[in-house]
Amino acid sequence: MPATLDPLPLPAGVRSRLVAGVNGLAMHVLEAGHEPPGRPAVLLLHGFPELAYSWRHVLPALAAAGYHAIAPDQRGYGRTTGWSADYDGDLRPFALLSLARDALALLHALGRTHVEAVVGHDFGSPVAAWCALTRPDVFRRVVLMSAPFGGPPALPFATADAPGAAPAPSPVQRVLDDLARLPRPRKHYQWYYSTRAADADMRDAPQGLSDFLRAYYHVKSADWAENRPHPLPGWSADALAQLPTYYVMDAACTMAETVAPHMPAPAAVAACTWLGAADLAVYAAEYARTGFQGGLQWYRCGTSGMFNPDMQLYAGAAITVPALYIAGACDWGIHQKPGDFEAMQTRACARFEGAHLVPGAGHWVQQEQPQAVNALLLAFLARRRAG
């Protein structure tokens, strides 16, 4: 670890180290239960805008249950180095299949042939899903948190008898255009995150980076009383406009401007038990140093669609290892992409073992309600041991 970086305020038994030679990265990893060697391993993959630090309450619980828990700062984040934040640079290293290869390379560097489970939260959830889909021999169980997995992108089907049919217009672009034409014009946050301006908008937020992050984490948590998620009727502008503005933003606003009105009052900040001042300071210091562009590159891979052809190799395939879903009951992420929550349970996961919506939690479920999450993870892992 570079001497200029302050040590992280980690729980007892959790260590921080750099693992070199990981798919071109020097990967920063938090570990617990690393001694004695040979314990069954669990890999934990964070989302945006988070870090390996978001698993600080989960790592010790897994270690206490006999597991070697491994949580990296993924490519583009935190104290992991070897990636480029150049907006005009190569996006392929940030594509989902490349990120799954990062996870595999980390395990190989650690001398691991497999893990008992890969657990992914937020944008870490699709990475975990692709790990399990492509290498079920290595990632032997999967836990998807907050972001449901609807399956790989489809290939055109049953087109042989209609060779002259014109290609259908992109339903995604049509909806984006319709959002912009609403009486209250809106834009989808993932396409905003794909703009050149998004990184600076957040890093140089008018309210300051720390207050921006406090408001952003607050408005997506169960602490914000307006988070009352429900299924949406479909992928249309009118349906998506039901989402809070941190998902479908007002067209003229940046993300910093979007969350600023929801900055919690000082009394609410003081009462927040799941994200104390010291925890927020970790996130603020790391993002002040790295910016957000590394994580935003992930969104650009998705919105551009440029890597869909690679993923279409798996069109129609399902995850075959046992799968579990966990989210906060107040998390709109369950329904932000209409149909994925249902597809995950019926098509995308062949051995789906349940969806658990945790009371008293929003999007940051493993930070807001760590005891409930730990109980669900350990019960899921125990079923494999018993089997």
C-alpha cells in the first residue's frame, strides 16, 4: 500500500493488502478469515459508488463462521491500480466479461481454484452473475444483491422466414427520447453517468464531495421515507418516470443537484447508525483521490451496447449453480429494470433458492442491515455444506 494513503478503519481481524498481477492490476483486497490457510472462500464484489469497504460488516461474520472472506476494490475503484480513467480510452477492460475475468484472476493469484460463493451488490451483482454463468466450476454458488439478473442479451430468434423484415427500432432509444419529451422532461441516470461531464459533476459537487455522498447514500436508503418501491408495468417513459429522480433524473439536473434537496438534517445524520462520520470519510477520501470515472466506465459499457455481441454467446443460457437474491425492502433497484426481478426467478437462474427483501433497508442493504444479510448468507452457504 502506498505510504501516502492512510490505513482504513477496519474491524478487528480484517486485513488490507495489494495483490499484484491480477489481469494487469495491482488489486487492493480486504480479507478476513485468511488464517489458518485452506478455509473455504467467499468472494464479495461491491457496486457504485462503493468500495471493498462496504463489506466491512460482512467480512468478520463470514470469518467467524469458518470462511476466508475476500473483498476487492474492483477495477476502477479505490486502492486498486493499473486501470485508466481516460474517458477516451479503451472501454473493453470495464466490460462485464472482463470484470468477471478480473475476479477469476484474483482467485488464481490467491491460489484458489474455486469459491463457495460469489456475492455481488449493485453493479457487483451482474459481475457475480457473469462469474457464475461462465465459470460454474469456480463460482459454485451466487448471491445477487439489489440488482436482479435478467439473463444474457438475446439474439434475434425465428427470423429465417422473414428475411426482408426491417430491423426494429431500438426500444431503449425510443424510451430515452420519450422521457425527454415528457411534460416534466427526464433522463435515465445510466445515460447521464455515461456523459463526459458526470465525473466532474460529482467530484466537484457544489455542496462538496462529502455532502454529495451523504445525500446520495441517504436518498437511496430506508432512511428516506419516500422509498416505497413497487413493480413497474414495463419499459416505457411513463412507467420509468415513476422511479425516484436519482434513477430517472430531471433532464436539466446533474446528480449532485438531484440529491442536494434530500440532504438529511444534522439530527438525522447524527442518528444514522449504518454510515457514521468515519465511514463516510473513507468514501469521500477515496473518491476525492480517484474520482468516479473508473466506475462510470462500467455504465458506458452497458449504455453503448458495444459488448453485447460478446455476451450474446450465452444467449438463452441460465445460471446453473444455486442462486439467492437479497435486497432491502425499500430498494427501488429491485424494479428499476422492469421484468428482471421476475426473469431472474423464472429463467435466468435454473436453481433459484429464494428472494429475500430485508425490512428496514434500502439500496445499501449490507451496510444498513448487516445482521440480517449475514444470517441469510450463512444459511445459504450452510445448505451447500450440509449437501
